[in-house]
Amino acid sequence: MNIQQHILTNVTVFKIDDSLKKVIQFFKDHTFSHVAVTDKGKFVGLLNENDLESFDEEKTIENNRYNLESFFVRKETNWLDALEVFAHNESNLVPVLDGNQYVLGYYDLTEIVHVFIDTPFFTEPGSILMVEKGIKDYSFSEIAQIVESNNTRFIGGLITAMHNDVVQVTLKIGTANLNEIIQTFRRYNYNIVFGNNNDQFLEDLKGRSDYLDKYLNV
């Protein structure tokens, strides 16, 4: 899935010799968590809004170089890897760099999540099934085989939780044979966390930030 069309080029990129007063005003005017900084045109890091209280508006960004964080994506980075960068760095803005470390623009978390929601996992009609099994015992090939052996279409699956050596997988499948599929999963020693043959759970999923946070950690 191509997300390059979502690169924002109208968000400020600061220079290392810019005043912190400008940065302070930027964060006051926007809801972004981070902003990129360049030195001689090349990316050197990001300032975090959480450090705002330590900024002295009479100084330059250079004086706070030690506070710069370092994360980014490349132009060719896919949308799942981009989501992972957002999640790991608790950021809602990620710079996009070319091969020479020049900033092409940014990805906004909201835009990338919308790309995710527009995937067939959300848009295709079907049922939601949440299963869990030991992290060493499950496989996506087995999960797909279980679904398809019941003459039902496997639309997609995501790891939505991992805890105590147990992995939880949320599946989107065709609407047919849900009960038979559940029984088959049980025979393969999967625990059924949730099974639903209508779209209400999916609608709830779209609107609940805690589930989105889980997806961002995939």
C-alpha cells in the first residue's frame, strides 16, 4: 500500500540555529508532539513537545541539541512499519527522509490510521473473531488453514496483544460457518476470546482509541 501521497510538506522543519522561541510558538500553535530539526539541510533529530518547559526562548536549538530524539521513516517505508515508528516513539508526527537525510515532509498519525481503517480488514463485510494461543504454538498459516478448511474466506488478521507467552490474534473472516470455525479453533487448542457474526464489534473497534493503540504496536 502506497502512503507517499500522505506526506505533509506544509509543516515546519526547523534549522539548528533557529531560536527556541520559534519552536515554543510552533508547539503552542499546533497539536504535534514532535518537530524535525536540520543542520546544513540534513536531518539531525526531533524536538519533543514534552521538553517545552526546559526551553529557553533566548537560546537556539543548538543549545538543546542534547535533547534531540532520533527517529524517522524513509519514503519507501510501508504503512505498517510507519505505524510501528509512531507507536514506539509515542509520536503523532514522523519525518520522512530521503537517502541523503534530507527531510521530504512528515507523516501525520491521523492520516496513516485512516489509511489503515480504509483497508479491507475494516471495509469488507464479515465477522470478527479473536483467538489466543501460546506464542510458540500458533501460526498464521495454521489460522488461515482453519478458516479456509471451513469454506470461509480469510480476509485478514492482526496480533492485538502478547502477554505471559500468549499471543492474541484478531481475525476478519467471511460471514459463513462462524460456529464451525470456532469449534475447529477449539479443537486446535485455541482459546476463543471473542466471536461476533455482525459488524457492531468492528464499528466499536474503529472508534475506540485503546484498540487502535494495540494495532499501532503490531
